[in-house]
Amino acid sequence: MPGKKPLSLAAAAAAITLGAAACGNGDGADSEALQFGYVFPETGDLSHLGPPQVSAAKFALHTINEAGGVLDQEVPAILTGDEANDAAQANDAAQRLIDNDVDVVLGAASSSMTLAIIDTVTGADTVQCSGSNTAPGLTEEKPTEYYYRTAPSDLLQGPVLAQKVASDGHQNVAIAYRADDYGEGLANAAAQAMKDNGIEVKYKEGYDPNAPNFDSVVTEIANQETDAVIMVSFEEGVQIITGLLESGVDADQMYGTDGLNDETLGSSVDSDNPGIIDGFQGTAPDVGEAGFVKDLQAFDEDLELLQFSSQVYDCAIVAALAAEQAESTDPTVFVKELAPVTQDGEKCTTFAQCRDLIREGKDIDYEGVSGPINLDEKGDVSQATFQVYGFEDGGKHVRQESITVP
């Protein structure tokens, strides 16, 4: 039998290294660093939603690294992508992230843009989480274990809005909504909940959010002479509010949703008189615990808006904890742990606390800064905390109350 050629020292060392990696020791030594990327609106008509989500994503990674990283490896800087509220551009941004081997994509911000990128992202066996997708049918239309969301479905928000309108004594409403997945889903949920609360829906119509003006929408609503007006809008809602005020509808008859939960709404309607919207109210997923808000604003002192920041933060923390639980940063491995780290275990509220419990061999139930998460089999939160917001004292934005449902 011919003798075996002896290994060189370099080859022997490589063989030992490969053997150790193949065995794995549960401390993350056999895993690449967990790489995050995002697809958020940095430009376009939804760009106001970008800053709080970008800042929250970066703050989450900062928090993780302050605690020692994922599997004792520092999480690299997040890779960026602009959805621009344009399907083609959003998909190009998502593809660039996939080409750069990201493990987790945060975003997109709008449900429509998620529909534009979800096949690209999850089709590459990459985990995707949105902290702001609320369209009810999203997880049914695109079922995949690689997608989850920490923002609650509008099936949960609709009843909260209806209860608020009912408690204010209104008996009939008009509902105007942007004709997209977000607008139609929330409008339908709100309309059904209004009826369940004994409120007549006299008008419910969608509109083109890219229309040059909304005069016809305003005229149709004003002609209904309803007690209240519900608007499921983004920035274009400013024009509708302005038109309704001019037509004689009072601000305290108007209600919005998360798309109009903007601290600067008053000055956007009338920069000389922001108090013109005093009395306007609405509902939205809660901005998060007071401690989180304070820490986020200290992390980004220029941050003005907070909408969906806590939900995006929780997206990143859940993914990091799933990787810790799976002892792997491979998304095809840790995807199985996304829901379990939010359910039926010992409750914990920070990445460090939850990570330590995992390493002690305990099951965990991460309670997010946005509220209870409890991901179900579709990737939806089964509990959520909403806020009722309003404007008073010269257009000052106030958080009137928080409501956890169901």
C-alpha cells in the first residue's frame, strides 16, 4: 500500500480549524456575524416615515453590540436601501441587500412596498420583518415563514378606532381612504367595527393618493353631513384636512390613523395657525415605552417623529434573539426560532436579559418595547398596544391613552 503524503503544517492547521467549525460548540464560533439591512423610505412621499425607522434600527444594533453582540460577535453596520414608495426601486434595493448576503431585511415601511419585495427577500431564504406593515391580508396573501411583522394588523386597530368614535358620541361617519393595500384594509376593518358599535357608515370611498388635488373627495365628504370623518391617509391627508376645514367641518369631527400620527401635522395644515387642528384625534400603534422613547431620542437627538420606531426596534431584537436561541446566524436555521422567543417562556424585556436566559437553557418570552408581541404561526402579533393621539393647545401633539388588545 503506498504511503500517505503527510499534511503540510498549514493544511493540518486548516483541517483542525474546519473540524472544530464542523463540530460547533454552541458559542457562535461557527457562525458569520449577523448582517442586517433595511428597505425604508429615505425619499418619496412617504419619506417622513423613514427617520424614526432608520434610527430605531440603528439603535437596536447599538443596543445589541453594547451587550456583546450576537453569539459574541459584533453586529456589523446596517446596510441601507431606499424604497422611495416605488415598487421597482424598492425591489432593486432589496436585491442589492440580498446580493450582499444580508441575513435580515428590516422593512419595507408600507404594505405595498413589502408586496413588491417580499418574493425577492424571502425567496432567497432571508428573514424579513416590518415594523409598520398593517394591511390585514398581507400574511395570508404572501404566506412564508421568513416574513413576520411587529406592527399589528389593522384588524386590531379598526375596533380601537371605532370605540373611540363611539365614546365621543358620534352616530354616523364618512370614511375616505387611500386606494392601496394599507388604506383599503384599514378602512374595511374600521367600517365593520363602526357597524358593530352601532355607528352608521354613510360614505366609504377610496381615492388616488397621487391625484393632483382632492377637491372632489372633500366635496363628497362634506355633502354627507356626517357627525365624523375618518381619514386613512398619509401626507396627502393634509390637503383633505385643509379642504374639510374650509368647507366647515370642525377638527374635532375628524379622526385619523397611524398615517397622520405626525407631531408636525398642525403646522403642515397651517404654518401660521397650527392650532387650527385642535380637537383632531386618531389611533396608531403605540410609539413605545417612555424609557425606550427617551433612550432613542438621546441616541438620535435630531429625531422628531417616533411612529413605528418601537416596532422596528423589536423586529431587530427578535431576530437577534432567534439567532442566539438557534446558536446560528444562518437564517435558514434561526427562522424556526422567531416565534418561539416571543411566546410561552420566562418573560424578559431587553436583549441582554433575554440572551442570558437563553444561555442558561431557559425558554424565553420577549416582551417588546412596543408591547406584547406573541408572534403567531403566520408571523403576526396576536396582541398589540395602540395609542389614542390628539392635538390641543395650539396644535400640540398629545398621547391621550394607551390600549392593549385583545
